[in-house]
Amino acid sequence: MNKKKHHARTRAQESSNAIERMYITMRHLFNRGFYKPMGVSGETLREALLLLRPEIYGSIGDEKAELEGLLYVIDRLPQGIEECMFINLTSDEGYGNSHFKAIIPPKRRRNCYRIDDEQMNIEITRGRSEIYDILTHLTFMFVESHKISKRVLIDESGGTTRDWIKLEKAVLAKKKLTQNEREIAITHTANILGRTFDELRFVYEQFQTPEQPERLLHIVYWLGKLAIEEVINNNKRTITFSPVLRERLGHHIHGEIWADNIKNILHKNNLLERPIHIISANMHSVMNTIYAPTALKSLLGKKTIFQVYEEISKKENESLREKVTKQALQGGMIYIPDTSGTNIDVQIFDTEKIDLSKTDLEITKTDKKSEKPIIFVMDYAFGEQAYETIDELLKPAQIDNKSIHLNVASVSIMGKAGILEGGKGDIMIPSAHIFEGTADNYPFVNELSKADLDGHGLSVFEGSMITVLGTSLQNKDILRFFYNSTWHVIGLEMEGAHYQKAIQSASKVRKTINPDVKVRYAYYASDNPLETGGTLASGGLGTSGVKPTYLITRKILQQIFNNQ
């Protein structure tokens, strides 16, 4: 009789289990209404995160502080959150109409409000993915804060090291620090964080803001101060979820308002029954591709079109962007800024009003006037929000008590993703989306192919892609499993399976749009989480993202205009 084999769990299995525990725990805490991240209620989250050790959070499991991870997290949370004992996650509950000033993090569009010295409210309008994102970032931040308290506390009554006393003095000083004073403070902070003077000096500028030049010192001090309060006086920081948020979550409230507003605007402009091509992308690449050749004709005489795109993308060239936007608004573009809370702006391009012969898109076929399509560009959704918005958008419009089905000819999704082979700026063409943590997978016929984007100096990869529950939980062991196994995964992102789920239900099940709707997916690499130092926390793309963005945009538009 064969003996049963007892397999030891692999690191990938342990990591997968840790992610599952994190999500179950976060849902439980959300339903409960509050928890203390560094108390008993937050223990499972902390343990799972420390077991998982996501790439984005670097050395979270080590005694020394993680600087790149801290910068990544701080850029996605509201300024001043490190000072707050109470963090309240709310729905859109009217704070925008109050005296409270909205604080918007530089790398995440979400409205946050400092209620008083102790409390920060964060508005959740983009679904569960946003809650997961915030809670994992806060857990990381609180774990880091306790590393600081461990290194500075010398007795149970709250006595601290000389380094801490000197840091406190520098942070609480009302006057601006001299270079000498700053370097002394950095020296003490380096000791507190277990990092070198050079390491701190290197990241110091990245933390700076015009209002807070000594922001790194400020963050370290307040994280440490509140952690000391927790250890000595048991004053635990608390995260709460408002009753209105708990009631509204999952009901597509913001997505429905967003979609209804768009359909009403299409109706008012007599565009509702024309063929519509939906593109999920940024708010500049489609506009620049169509209008830059006309608006910036003089610049095109001296530079190639891709050099022009690069110039437009530079922060200092606001005047070039204004020229293109002005041309667009005068020549067929309708801009719809978001008022629903989804944070998804929209551009509608009426191609009947655009002279396509003035573009450089090599358009070989034009339709009759009555069939000129509408290009509908929506800004990036966030995680599960992709399902909410597209699902609502593809439902029939209710106009004057009549139900009007949208004539959706294609849906194209362009975005950034992590790549598992290759590097920043390379391109991925998915053939299926696999939804992490479930058995769900979504194969589809992608109108874009490797051949469409080859030959431009960038590597192009074709294969399955995994839709992850959150980029903040990227883990090398799980990613290696997906990359090396028969799943043949080429990259990871957060929205693909959600988009495809909505498209399939509208086209194949509900039959609210054409069953043969064309789909296009293409992503360019923002990072390679399998490479050391290649994660999102290691910094942005800079101008290396310009070429793949516009290559993909141009190919999508060529296929739309040439009726491929």
C-alpha cells in the first residue's frame, strides 16, 4: 500500500493564504465598524502582512525602517495622517460643503478632511479596493511606527534616548532649520531608523513639500510619538468605518450617478445612438494623438511626433498642453469633469467634427457621415470600481421614460501594470484575465496583438494576466508561481477581470450591448516586482512611459477609425 505523501507548504502557498486571511479580516473589521490596528483586533492583519512581506513594503519584517515603502505609502495618504489617533473612513457625506478643506494625496485622488488635531476622515467612493488599499497602507505605517518606539524607549515609564530628544527639539522648533541643524537632525533620525546618514539624505528631498521642507523629520517624530503613547499609556490609534459607508458599499451608488450623467449629456448632444467606442485611459493621450499635429504644427517641423508627445508630458510645458486642450474643445471634444465622487473624468470626441486627414494616424477608411463614431474616453478606475462603472455605463439609458440601448462598438482598456518578464516601459497584450484568490478566469479575443506593437524598440509580451486584489500585496513567491506554472502569466494589474466581467455580462448575458462587441487590452510596464529594486516603491516611470502610452493609443485609434 502506498504511503500518503505529506507535502510541506511552499512559500507561495503560505503567501496566498496570508492574502486570503488579510481580505477576510478586513471584511470582518469593516462589518464590525471599528478596530485598533496595533491592538488585538488588528493582530491578524499585522501578522499576515509580516508573513507576506510584500515587495512594495521592502524591509517591513526587519528591525530597520523601510524608507522607500514609507514614501510610497505617505504619497497615497493625506498629509498630516501621521499625527492622527483616529482615522475615520466615510462615504461622501457632505464634508465638501463644509468649512473643512479637502486634502488630496499626491498619488491617489481621494478627498480627505482633517476634522481636528486627532482625527482624519478619508472619503471612500471607489469601492472595496480603495478600503483594502488604505488599510494595508495604514497597517504598514503603524508597524513602522512601532519600530521607532522600540528603538527610542529606554524604560517602562517613557524615558527616551538622546536621539529622540534631539529629533523632538528639531521638529518642534518654530524657526526654519539651517543646513547645519538639518544635518544634525538627520544624524539622530538615522540612528532612530537604523539607517545610514547617506540613506536618509538621499530620500530627504523626495519627502519634502513646499509647505513642509522637513517633512521626513515630522513624519518620523509623529509616528514615533503616537506609538510611544500606545506602548506607555495604552492610547491605541483607532480606525472606524462610518455607518453610511457600511450601508452604501457595493450598491454602485457613485457609478450609477456617473453613468446617468454621461448618458444625459450624450442625449443632449444628439450622440446617444451613434456607434460608441469606449476607451479607459488617461486624460491626455487620446486628445494629444488626435489634436497635437494641428495644435503644435510648428513644433512638429522640428521634432518627431513621439518627441512632441514627450514635450507635452513634461511638467514645465503647461502652455503646450493648453494649446492642445483649446484646439480639442473647439474641434469636437466635450469634457465632463466628475461630480459623482467616482473621480473618473470623461472626454467625448465627436468624430463628425474632427478632420481626421489632419492627423498622422494613417487612416485608410472613412465611414458615411451618419456612421461617424463617438470616442468615449474615461479616466482610470481603481480595482473593483472598474466593474461598477462599466457595468452601469453599459446599461440602457433611461430617457423620457424610454429605454435606449447604447450602440457600443468596442471597449478598449489601456493602463499600467507590473510585468514579470522585461522592464519598465515594455508592453503586455493579455489573452485572458485571471482573478487572484478565486477560480475565476476570463479568456477573450483581443483585437490587439503582439504584431501590432512590435518593431518600435520596446519588448512586447503576449499571454495571461492576473488581476490582483491590491498592488500593495505583491509577493515574489506568488508571482513566481504564476509566471513559472502553466498559467504563463506575463503581468499583473488591478482592473482587467472587473472590466471583462462587466463586458461579458452586458454582451453575453443581459444582451444590453452587441454580443460581438470588440475588446482591446494593452498595458505598459510600470514596474517589475520580480526584480530587486524594480517595484512601484522604487519610483515612477518618468518619460519612459510616454512611448508605450502613445504607441498603444495610436494603435487603438487606428483600429477604430479603420473599422478593423
